Amino acid sequence: MKIGVVSLGCDKNRIDTENMMAYLQEDGFELTAEVEDADIVIVNTCGFIESAKQESIDTIFEMASLKKDGKCKYLIVTGCLSQRYMEEMFNEMPEVNLFLGTANYKNLPQLIKDMVATGKRNYYKNDINTRDFTRKRVLTTPQHFAYLKIAEGCSNHCTYCAIPQIRGKYTSRDIDDVVEEAKELVDNYGIKELILVAQDVSIFGQDKANKCLLIDLLDRLSKINVEWIRLLYLYPENISDELLDYMANNDKICKYLDIPLQHRSSSVLKRMNRHINKDYIDDLFNRIEKYNCFTVRSTFIVGFPGETEEDYNELKEFIKSGRIDRCGFFTYSKEEGTAAARLKEQLPEDIKLQRQAELYDIQQKVMVKRMKRRLGQIVDVIYEGIDYDRQMFYGRSKSDAPEIDTKVYFTADDLVDVGSIYKVELVKMDGLDYIGKVRG
């Protein structure tokens, strides 16, 4: 029987999908990239915020239609939304044959066999602190980069976030196991860029060793045959001078800081249960800017309960100050079971959307201004494909993470190979992308 998989949500969820696909393939199931050709369809869901939940539900029903109009005989739902609302979904979605949570993917092949043999619908909710760390992967990214999960869960308990309820407490992987997986990705696939992910990579090892082991991990990863190492999701309170200094002076580490600040106002940050305030943010950026080498990306929540006009203006002025290269702005999503959902002064949706749009407009101008400063520079670019409309190659610099940041379009006098890294001069801009030419 052919199995097709739809993976939704974050890159951490993508790794879960790759893990389950490896278990299925190892057990003899055939995987197909075309869900229309699949006998069994698996939807690995996201349940982080309301829009992600709606996307997951819409996708489940879209895949369920293949049971009527296509080859699909069985529909399976896994992941965060399934873990969080399993009993309700089991009762309200008779189209789905099997529900699984956020772990125990190694049992999936046998569960599928049982499902087919008995014809019974079922669900299996796992303990939220169950860990299913495995090095088995079927890569769904291009073969020049891969995500590498170094921990699971979160213990920060921000008042707006349901992740601790869905994924459990923060648990680091064994450092040797992470390094071995990295070696396998490089040796087996030729990976050039490793992207380290967790809910917070900056506290890796702290739950087990009583001290942060991130630099120890980076030191060991730097010794393997990989070109770039990128870190995603560094919580601001854990970015030490030692870490900044290490990143600035290690040529393999991308000078890219992905820091989820979420707000600027100290009063809003306190209600969010964030362990920072505006003075800490100023100090952090002063420390970062001393190095004059880092690209900074951040995310902000707009319209948090009780966010006053003064709070919002404080955030707006901070964005206007132009200290951040890239930003994502999300309207506050009221998540049941979280402390923030019980707060009074929930803001109307139209105010949230108005503030979000204004911040995006401000940040677009900031981004153009900051990008112009790099024109004329020669940077390393990893080649990813061809834009046939532009008749140009495209790729990413060390300042660009896959799927969320800008591209570098370029020309070359000689043939170029996908996944290889080239020196490209940034000649001009086209919107929020660079146009360049290979030099040397």
C-alpha cells in the first residue's frame, strides 16, 4: 500500500514527519509524494495558533475527500492538533481512521497493519513527555540543507503559548546522538547546511548537565565536514557574551540570530511571562551590535490582552529604530488552556490587524534600508535553483534562512551546481531580493 504524507507547521514538525516516514519505509511501506496516488494519507498537524489549527482542519477535510473521489482508503491524523484535541476530533471526524499524537511514531507501521486488519477506528494519545528521538530520517528538504532537532518540548510557560501542554517539558537530546545524526546527514546526503532547531536552542543541555552545552555542541559539529551551521530560536535571556563571541569567531556558524522578542513594552512582556524587559532588550542589542556582523530576525505578538496605545507605540518606535533586519508580526491568538486566555481586556480583532499591518509597513522600509548597506559586498551564496521568468539562478546567503527570508538572484559565466556555494557580488535590489553576479 502506498502512503502519502502531508506535513504542516514548523520545521520541528517536519522532522517528526521525516522520522515517521523512515519508520514506514523501513517496514516496507511505499511512500509517494502524490497524495492522489496514495492508499493511505497521513496529515501531520500543527496546533500552535488559531490560523494553524484551521489550516490543519481544512487539510484533513481536503484529504478526506480523496476517500470519496480518489484512491485513498484510510486517513491518519498525527501531530500537535491531534495530541491536543484527540478525543473531540475522534468523535467529530468519522472520516479519520487513526489518530496519533506527537510521539510513538516507531509504532506507526504496526498500528497501520492493525487498522487495516481489523477495520476499526482508533486513537493513541501519548504522554506529553514521551520522547521519540531517532536518527532515522527520510529527508523532505533539498539535499544541501537539513534541519536538526536538538531538543523537544518547552519549560518557559509563556502565558500565550500551549506548547508545554502539547509537547511537554524541555528535554535535550544526548550530545553524542546529535553529533552522530549530523555526521550521517553529511555523509549520506551531502548536506552543506545544518539548521539546529528546538523550542529554544540556547539552553541545550541545561536540563541534564545543569549548564548550557550549546557551545560544546557547536564545537563538535564544526569539526565535521559541513559548510554552514545555522541556529534558530535563541531566547533573548540566554544569549550570553560567550555565545556571541563564539558565533562571531567561528567561520562555520552563520552570523544569524533568530531571537523571538515578542514585544518591547516591559508591562506586556511581564504579562507574557517573558523573562526580559525593555532595558534588557536595549542591552542585548548593544552587545550584538558591537560585533557588526550579525543579521537579526525576530517575531512579535501584536494585540496581546491589555496592550495599550502606549505599549503599542513603544513597540512601533522600537521597530522604527531599525535595529532588526527581519521581523514577523503575529496577531495575538487566544489559546484555550493558557493563562493569557483568562486575562481581561482582550483586544478586538480589527485593532490587532490594524496594528499588525502598520508594523509590517514600517518594517518593510527598515528592511530596504538595512539591505542597501550590503550592496557592493561579495557574499557566499548557496545555489538552490533557477528562476526561469528572470532567467537567473537563485540561492541564499548566510543571512537568509530557508523559506522565511529573502533570496539572492544571480548570473554566472560558468555552469553552477545546485547545493554548491559561490562568491556573489550584490549588485542591486529587486524589491526585497538581491540581484548579483558570481565573482571568481
